[in-house]
Amino acid sequence: MKHQPLFMCGFRPFFVLAAGSAPLLIGLWLLVLSGQLLSFNPPGGGLLWHGHELLFGFTSAAIAGFALTAIPEFTGTPAIRSDKLLRLSLVWLLARLSYLASAWWTNEALLYLTAALNLLFWGLLLRQAAVPAWRSAQRQHASFAWALGGLALTQAGFFAALLTALPLPAPAAWLHLANGLIMILIILAASRVSMSVVNGLIEEGKPGASPAQTVYLARPPRRKLAVFCIACCTAAEFTLGPGAVTAWTALAASAAMLNLLNDWHVGRPLFTRWALMLYACYWIIALAYAAMGLAWLGMPWMPSAGRHLMMLGAIGLSILTIMAMVGRIHAGLWLDMRPWIPITAIVLVLAAVLRAWAGLPSGMAWFMPLLAISGLLWGACFLFYLFKTWNVLAKARSDGQSGCAEPLNSHKKKGGGC
């Protein structure tokens, strides 16, 4: 296992699992919606399973891949050992399979096993990634530890609400809470990655360097304001549910995200594929919170339009962008400059827009076709990513190095083939 390329670095198996699970999870859900799987009846219902697996299955795999690669680099700590990485990957996979099996095998013990496996996954990930972040000098990366810990507690709350008679918020409320935490995590991760992206260090092959002249700076005040407003909206929805207070906090979160965009307005350096993809994530988050807030104030569309714009658009695009960058640089290759990446990103955003349109009055008449087209396009984007990057993720490095090391020299290579 020590010499198996797939377990050479934290991003490798988890980017494969994230990209591979996306079309499977969305494809199964489309079959359920179309009535092809009438026997599919997981505890809590199919809709709850769908939301849980996209957040705690697909998204958690991508988060694990990023955290296990970036946090050791940020903190100067050793990368995860291949045997521990294999164990963590298997726990994630077993958690997915056990929840899926509960749809046909109605057994409370199986659901308890599902909960245990999911919480074991977070426990192992926290020990490997959150502890070094918390112990780093001056704790400048402690926000990652808090975010990961919050997601772990949220999933514990989800299963407690599903399995027990305790007076807890409904399981769906815990999923909405997780969605808000993931928005915060996107901002925290993007604030670190974007410095290298906009200032050109990623494309120059020096992602960890400090620019001689900073063009773009992720300013803490605007970022902290956005995180605070999203946290307020998330807390309001969790405790109060939909209503005027939650609506106004959602609009505040939208305004804070629009304010955060001002940091990006630096002229020509913004107009690269990598910068624009991250920039678009912030726009999508802002529009999604605005759509939810206005829906809660009485506008004639469903709040799910904004929520799905956030989940399919913001989460999906941020994951695709990070995987496209981290999966190349830490495999010893420069960034892939072929057109398939921006095309895939555009199709993914289109899929999110179509799903949001299904929740608007003008899209109600085509609700099911829009869901089907949106889901198929979204799943196809990640399947295509996996097809284009399999040799990078699952095969040995071509530069003679091992682990998560960046490319040997700092000279940018043109092209981008494998």
C-alpha cells in the first residue's frame, strides 16, 4: 500500500470518490424521482437521503481531500500515511453503502451502523487534519478546525434527530445547518487559495510563494463580515425556521458576499479561468442567499430555488475548481490549460441555473424535465472530470517525486497534458 499511487497523497482517493460519487448519487435520485425505484425508502425518506449524501457524502469527500492535502502544507506537518488514508477512504465508502442499504433493508441496527461509520469518518479526519490546524503557530488555521468540528457535530445532530425521540430540530434542519457551514468553509478555503490564483503564483508554479507585488489581498474585515452574516442566517434558520428574521439575515449574507467581491476587482489579473471560477462561486452564494431571503419574504418562488443554486452551483463549482488545481499541482504537474475545464465549469453552472429555474413560477410547468436535465448535466461534469484526470489521480508521478510535493521547478509549463 505504501507504493500505491492512489494513496500517495490525501487528495487522490478522495477526489476520485467525490467525482465518482456525484453522478451515482444524482443518477440514483433521478431514478427515484421518475418512479423507477419505488422500493427505495431509506429512513426519513428519499429526499432526506438525497440531501444528506450530497452534503456528507460527495461534499465531505472533497473536503477531506482538500484538508488532508492543504493543512499539512499550511502547518508544516507530515502528510497522512497511506495506510491511514486507505482506512479513512474505506470508512467513507462503507458509510455510503450502509445508508444506501437501509433503503431496502429496514433494520434499525443498520442505521445505527451508518451513524457510527459517518461519525468515525469525521473523528479520523479531525484527528488527522483539525488537530494540526488547531496546534499551528498562532492558530492562524484554527478556523478550518472549527469548521470541520462543526460539520461533525452537525452530522451527529442529524442522526440523533433521525434515530431518537429527543426534542431536537428535524433532520432536514441539520442539513440546512451543514449547508451554511459549508458556505463558510468555501470562503475560508477560497481566501487562502485565491491569493495565489489572482496574483498569478499558481500559474507560475509557485503556489506557496509570497508575491513580490501583491495585486489581490483577501482582506480579513470583509471576509469576517461575510462569515458572520452567513453564520447569523444559518443560526436563524436552524432555530427559528423560515420567516422574516431569517429572510433579512439571508439578505444581509447576500449583501456581505457582494461586498466581499470588491476585494477581487483588481483589473486584468481577475480575468483568468481560475480566478473567474472562484469569483463566480462568490457570486452564486450571494445570489442564492438573496433568492432564499426574498422567497421567505413572500416573492413567488420556492426557497429551494436559492438553496439548490447554492448546493449545485456554489458547492459544485468550488469543488470542481479546487480539484482541478490541487489535483494537478500536488501531483507534480502544472495547471491544465486545455479548454475542457472552463467548458465543464460553464456546464455545471448551467445545471445549477436550470435547477433553480425549476423553483421559479416560469419553470413550474417543466419542473420534472428541468430537474432531469439539471441532474444529468451536473453528474456528467464530475464524470468528465474523473475521465480527464484519472491518470493524474491514480497513477504514479512523472517527476520522480513522492507524496504531495509541488512540481520540481518554478517554471510554468505550457499546454497541460498528463
